[in-house]
Amino acid sequence: MKRWLKIYLEKPELAGIVFLVLLTIVFQIQTDGIFLSPQNVQGILGILPEMAMVAIGVTLLMICGEFDLSVGSVFALTPMIMAVLIESGTPFILAFPAGLLAAALVGFTNGALTIRFNIPSFITTLGMLFVARSITVVISGGFPPFLPADALPKELFTHYVGPGDMFRMSFFWFLAIAILASLLLSRTNFGNWVRATGGFLPAARSMGIPTARVKIACFMICSVLAGFAGTIQVMRLGAPLPSIGEGLELQAVAAAVIGGTALTGGVGTILGGIIGATLIRVIDNGLVLSQVDANWFKLAIGSLTIFAVVVNAWLRSKAKAMKVET
């Protein structure tokens, strides 16, 4: 029994799952059953992928021991590049990968600068946050480019499908990415390298793990996922606003932490990041339905982040202290 309890306590996403269940019950009662109605669940799932894909990338990077505060700006830059190219006559099939390539370049730059000059990634990506956002505003000319409705294959990304039109196509993109990222982290050598690099860098280097390449790869994956998520949001909204994604980087970090990812690296799961992102969307939606002042949203997320860190630390310490009979 103790062995199973120890395994249960060591699950880093445990606190996030408990919070999600409790908040769902609270909001369901508070809204007289509206919260879990098909229409409201459809609304939550309709915008969840945009936040969750960013959280997946940030979670992977944090497990590797690094941060990326530029994801909110990349979230806006990628679709802006795509939109500007489409407006100039470039077909979507070329403009879309061009935007993702720009996101990958940002991620590579973040990783290369961080490693080459031994700069904390917090500082590197904070600077890139301003650089990428400025480039987004400059290339937009201050106004969102015009995107003809027939220029975007919305049926592949944002149209509702499934029973009762419950899901957007973006949900299935998110699901596929989540599965691939989970398998990458848990079933491949690269995933083991990521955990080792974030867990104890000197030991990873002594074992011959190419830690620099692992970190750069994680930075690039993080940026590409942020850019892809931003592109999906632009397809949903129909306009590439230069301001989209502002503050998203902090929400993504909060999602990863709420989901049990350690700030020191080496510990965390993709599922935990997804649970954290879902919690943020649930809180946002639940507060609106409960007619609570929207200004309380940030307080709720901040408090939950601190509480999740405390609970996860306590659970891990209890699990380590527990004696298990062999």
C-alpha cells in the first residue's frame, strides 16, 4: 500500500488534477449547472488549444532547465509574417511555413545566445520579448494586414467538427502535438537527455549528452509551438492583431508550474502543463459565468501558482521521507 501511495505522491501533476476537479465542482455549483453545459464546454475547448500548445512548449523547456519569456511575442510575430506574405500575394502553403520558420529562428537565437555567452535564459528571452514584439508592430505598419477569408484553410484549423460540433479542428492539432510531445519526453533518448540536462547539467555533460544541442532544440520547439498557436488564433479571429499574446508568456509559465513542473528543471510532465493550461481557462471562464469582476483573474492565477508550488514541494518531500517495504 505504501509503495502505491509513494508512486501516487510523486506524480508532479497531482496538485493540478486535484485543483481542476475542485474548481470544476465549485463553478458547476456556483453557476447552477451552466458551467458543464455542452455550450460552455464547447467554448472552453474551442480556445484551450491556443494556450495549451504554448504551455506544452514552455513545460518541455522548463524541464530542460530553461525559460522562454518571448513566447507571447512569437505568438504574434509568426501569424503577422504569414499575413503580410499572404497580403503581398504569397499563397498560404508558402506563407504558413515561412512564419513557423521565423519562430524556429527566434528559438534558435534564444538558445544559441544563452549557451554561447552563458547568459540566464530569463534575460535572453526577456530581451527577445521586446525585439519580436517590436518587429511585429513594425512589419504590420501599425494596422493588421487584410486577410481574405478564402486565403486561409480554416476548415483545417478552426471549424467545428464532431458530435454536436463540440470540437474545433485546432483541438485535434493540439491533441496530436500533446501525444507526440509526451512520447518524445517519456519514450525516447531525447526525452531522457532533456530530463538529465535540466536535472543536473554537469552530470549530463559527463555522460556525453549533447546538452547544448538539447537545449537549443527545446528552445526551437517552444518557439514553433507558440508561433503555431498564434497562427491558429489569428485564423479564428480573422485578423493578425499586433497585440495578441501579451502576457501569455507568464500564463504559460504559471500553467507549467501549476502542473507540477519544477522551476529548477528535471521534473515535470507534458500532461501537467496541459492540466495547468486547462485550469487557467477554467478559472477565466468560471469567473465570467459567476459574474465575478474580471480584475480578480490575475489574482486567482497568481495565488494558484504559489499554492501549487507549495503543495507539490510538500508532496515530494513527504514521498521522499516515506519508508517503503521492499
